[in-house]
Amino acid sequence: MQTRLAAAIAVAVAAAPMTVPALSASAAEIARTPNAGNALILQSATIPAGSEILFLSGLTPTPITAGKTDSFEAFGDTKTQTVAVMERIKAALGEKGYAMSDVVKMTVFLVGDPKLGGKMDFAGMNEAYKMYFGSATNKNLVTRSTIQVAALAAPYYLVEIEATAAKAPK
């Protein structure tokens, strides 16, 4: 009998509507903590409870000339490829109602550029990154990791980027 009563109470409690306290205006914002100095990336970002979060899979560049995919020149250098990927990210975000200013985290995979002796072109990637983050059109920066990898899915890709975007509750 006691077990049935406990089970009935548990079901009633589980079915009861729950009131979640409202977040204060400052707690409902995404907190972006800058790095020291003039760093191009954030030290951290805190996303409040109740936020909507969008994870984009890694995106790769499109060829400069549609259909031509047979060389590094077909996709361009690291900066050119990064711009192409950023434009794909921007479009994917837009399809879901997000903007580049909503991005909080990026993981950048760079292949060593043969023209640089197999070293990743970190400077070229950063030049393109600065066109989209910490810019006149988007003051926000993101947390970011940049990793050199041996290769990506296609032989002439130098860049692949994953992005996470978030919108705080209103």
C-alpha cells in the first residue's frame, strides 16, 4: 500500500507544472570574456540556461570557379578558402535565423599550405577571420581553437571550420 501511495505521489509531482524563476536581464545575456591585450579571440563565453544553441558541422570551401576542383588554385589560398567557409557559415546561420554575431565558438582545422613548406597559414586564416569578427559589422569575438591537420576530406581543402552559435532567452 505504501509503495502504491509513493508511486501515485511521484506521478502527481512529475505531472505538475513547474515554475522556473525568471532570469534577470544580466543573467540572460551571453557573457563574453576577452583575452588580455588585443587578442582576436575570447578567453571564454558563458551561455545562460534556457538559451537556444546551434551546432554547425564542419564546413569546407567552395571552388572559386564552380565545377573546377582539380587543384589548390581552384580553391585559393588559406585566406581565400577561409572567406569562402565564413560565407557558408553565414548562410547556414541565416537559414536557421542566426547571424555571425551569434557565434560563440569555432574550431578551425588548417592543412599545411604546400607553398609555405607544409606549415599552416595562421596569418591568412586570421586575416579572413577579422573580416567577420571584431569588425565594423560584427564587434563580437568568439572562443576559438585552431589546429593543423594532415588532410581534410578533399585533397585541395586547406580549411574546415565548425561553429557553435547561441541566442540567450528573451
